[in-house]
Amino acid sequence: MRHHHVARSLPLCALILILSATPAFADEAEQSAIIVTASPIVEEAAARVQQTPGGVDVVAADDFANKAAVSLRDALVFSPGVYTQPRFGQEVRISIRGSGLSRGYHMRGLTLLQDGIPINSADDNGDFQELDPQVFQHLEVYRGGNALRFGGSTLGGAINAVTPTGRSMPGAEIRIDGGSFDTLRGKIAYGHADARGDVYLAVSGDRSDSDRAHGDRKALRFNGNVGLKLGEGVETRFYASAQTIRQHLAGALSEADAIDHPGKGNFTGNQARDIDSIRLQNRTTIDLAHGTLAFGLFYNAKALSHPIYQLIDQTSEDRGLFASLDLTGDLAGMPVALTLGSQARFGRTVARQFVNLNGRSGALTADALQKAQTINSYAEARIAPVADLWLIAGGLYSHGERRMANRLVPARSGDASFDSFAPKLGLLYQPAETLQFYANYSRSIEMPGFGELSQTPTGGVPGFTPVGLQKAWTAEVGTRGRLGIAAWDISLYRADIQGEMLQYSVVAGTIPAATFNADRTRHQGIEAGVDLTLTRWASLRQVYQYSDFRFRKDVQFGDNRLPVVPRHFYRAELKLGTDRLSISPAVEWLPQGAWVDYANSKRVGSYALLNLGAQAQVRDGVTLFLDARNLTGERAIGDISAVVNYATLPASSRAIFYPVERRAFYAGVRARF
């Protein structure tokens, strides 16, 4: 009970610290931006996202440069409202505002982009293993309906990973790090620019035996882009990336094994996830007298070999095009801005399944041709009727088609078409240069992907399953700013959801498969980030989430809480020292564990992890760093694959838990020339 009171008081304590901050420090802080970074490029991105009347933030690469960042979890660990938990290796859970709760693998309910181009497939299902934090310049996080300008319409919003260019990152860069569990990673990059254009190339690789048996991985990635100036104010940029990833899957464990034997892995079926992929894209931008026009196209191709309960073999192609127009001006003496855009994605996947013979293909069990298209068109208008107050109105129209031709059992073929409109209203008030208040009310729409539309009914064969749209209305209020020693980003939200894609007990004639649409659910909570500059050599950054997710008079689950995401979650890092030499102890605290099932029959335990970072700049451009994790060797549950009712599961089916990371030590060097 004491833990509950402490956790509930965290947002209040943060606000008290803000209000009591010493004004004498105000002159020492930058006043031109709410988010202050060392990079002008990142500051420009931060200023741009702060035109949004809702939860957004920018994460600079410098925030995680001195860590062994192998996944988006490491990069977004201090992004307010982003819930990240490890599974194994580069497989993590990423959720914003409760997106994708029913997914015990990969991701749903978020739009992932690299340089503004979707990583998600055309059916909007996502996978984040192809994104390498080593090559990011910064990440832009748009929570919930604030992702409109990226064509995002899902509950969780969008995350855009931006890579450097030859202009933003000239010269050569070398990085190598490694440590526990035979982990070794490296990166070589080079950027160059002149009056005609620029080029940036990066090759990165990593390997590790993992902190769990049968979780070893290796990967090799290439990222590059070339920009050409075609004339005054006209630039075109070509992007290319290629990945080859080999990942054995340690799998989920029983609760007892996850606590008592966290290094244990699952060798059954030699489960793995191997990816070979390539992405090509082009973006052309034209500076207009009062705005910017951007347009382009992209092509993604992927081959996936994924032995799990069966061997999933997929080859897919996604292609698309996009255009956006941003204009600014005056209307009757009032500042106005207008954004128009459209994004079209078309995908084709040959999806086959085989009997898994210890990682090799046996007899064919499923063969389907999946075709998807998703077209999002959006508009947003902003007007300032009085000084420092912006009114925002916009909306996003989505059209989607999903077609599945079951070539093994034609009777299990099917198709679905979706059309929806998601409006948004908001206001943004900025009474001071480094202080904002905002509010918005928006609708989100989430179309089912083939992960939901292709299921196997009890006693049946894989095929089309008629899952419908997930719709929500979300209200949000918040503030961000900088005052005295404090900088903050705090949002409160409530999403009333209709048709959330969750798991149910199969009922013949009513619920033909496990994942289906719920009736009414509610996701509400607090997303808070508070940074304190205590002295010139001491600073504290912290994030806190309160997540109250529940059913609302559900026919099967009543008003039960939803599983996976805990109600309270807190992280903090204290940096002691300067940019040349510092040490940073950090804590991750879960005061009360999450439910593991929709029936609320089982909850996992609480935990606290102690981490430590350190860095030393030995000369200009050369930095040594240390990243130590779980120093106390805490044993606890990190993530859960949600089930319908844990209490009724046989012991053989209770392997649904993932342990937190074991104690580990990593060190490295990065140098720029």
C-alpha cells in the first residue's frame, strides 16, 4: 500500500518542484526553445513539433549515444508516455497509450517511420528490428492523434527516426562497443557536403549470445542517403537501407523459470526470426515563397523466415507515394498556417506456413496471397486570433483494403474494405517563450492487419477472420516548458475506445478466433517528463506514467483492468559531472506489477532496477563510455504475453513471461574526425 501512495504522488511532487524552482537560474537556461539540445538540427525539429497542441517530443541521439543501444527501447527510455519493456535481444514491447496490448510479439497500433517514410507494412502491422539506433540523428515522437501530419491515425501515434545527412554530420565516425554475453557492435560512417549536394553512408553490425539461452543474434545493416540541389530552393534526396538479421528466439518462460532461471531459453523447434530487407525512397522538397512542397515515393522488400509453432515463410513488397504542402501567411491580419498531405501504401505478401522441423520446413500447411492498401489523406489549419493563442482544426480520411486469397483452402479466402474519417480540434497557448499549454480532442482509427484478419479457428485451418475497425475518441490536456531549474512535458489523456482488438475465449458462432473486437474500453493516464538542472554539474531527468486501462461493462470481463501495462511506472537518471566527464546512476521502478490476463486472475510482482552509466571525453571528438545494467541482479518479470484467463490454463500453457535484463556491463569508444 505504501508503494501505491508514493507512486501516485510523483506527478504532484514534480509539479511542486517546477513551481518552486529558483528564478535566479532562468537566465542561465536557453530561452529560445523549450527543448534545449546541443544540435541546431535537433533544436529545429523540437521547435517544429512544438507547434502541435498535444503530446510530442524529440529525442536527440546524444541522449543515448553513451549506451549500448540495440533497440528502440534503449533510445526511447526517457520519452514521456512511451512504455518499453525487453523480451530478448532486439525483441521488445513498445506501446503508447496502451496500443497493441493483445500483441505478445512485434507491434501494433503505432506508425514507425524512418526519415518520414513508413516502416510498417501496407496493412499497418509493424516490426522495429530493422531500425538501428546507432544511425539515428534524432527521433520524433507524436503520441496519439498528434501524429496526423505523418498520416498516423492509430491510438498510439507515430515515431519517426531521422538519419543524418552529409550536411548535418560531415566527416568520419567510428564506434565500437561490447561486453557481457559476448556482445560486440560496431559502426563506420562518413558524411560529405559541398555546394551541389551531400552524401552520408553508414555500415553497422552487431552480434551477441544474449543474456538468455537460444537468444543469440547477429545483424549487418547499411544506411545511406544522397542529396542533390536541383536549383534555388529545390532539393531531392535518395535514401537506401539494407539489413540482414539473424535472431534465435529465447521465447517466453513460466513465471517460476523467469524468476529463478532468467537465463533459460526455449529450444523447442529451434525458433528464430531471420530477415533480409531493402528499402529505397526519394523525397523532393521545394521551398515556396510562403511554405514548402514535398513529394516522393518508396519501395520496401522483405524476406522473412520465422520458425515458431510452425515455420512462417513470407516474401513481401510494399510500395507507395506521398505528398505534403505546408503554407503560412495572414488572414485578416491573423497568422495562419495550413498543412495538406496524402500518403498511399500498397503491399503484396506471399504468406506460407510449414510444419516446423527443428527450424526447417516440413509439410505445407498454409499458402495465401495477401494484398493490402492504405491511403491516408489529411489536412490541418492553424490560426492565431489573438497573440500567443493558436486554434487548430484538422482531420484524416483513411481508406483501406485487405484481400486474402487462400490458395490451399479457397473457402477460407476473404476481403475487407474500410473507410473512416478522424477529425481533430485543438488549441495551443504560449504565454511565454518557454511555456506552453495545450488541449485537443481527436478521433483515432485502427484497421486490422493480416495478423488479426488471418487466424486459425479452433479445429479449423488458417484463413480470413472478420475483425472490424478499432475506433476511439481521445481528450488530452497538458503543458510543456522550462522555468528556472525545471523543464517539463506533462500530458493527461482519456481515450474511449470502441472495438479494441483484444483476446477472447472462442465461442462457436460468435467469436470464431482468439483476437476480436471488444465492445467498450477506456485508456486514460498521465505521461510526465520532468528534468531538473540542480547545479552546473548535477542534473536529474525522470519520466512517470500512470496507465488506467479497463473494460467497460464487457459481456465477458465486466469492468476488469486490461493486462500487460502496469498502472505506475517510473524512471530516473542523475547525471553528475560535465560533458567531459560524468557518472549517471539510474533507477527503473515498477511499484506494482501488471495483470497478465483479461480475467484479472493473476498479477506479476513489483521490482526496482539500478543501472549506471559513465562517460569520459579523452580528447575532442573521442569519448569512452560505460553502460552497466541491473547492478543488483534483480529477478523479475519484464513483459507478458496476455492470455484470456491464466487461472484456467494448464501448466504446459503458462509460459507467457519474459524476465527483465540480467546484470550486464558494456563499454565502448566513439570517435569523430
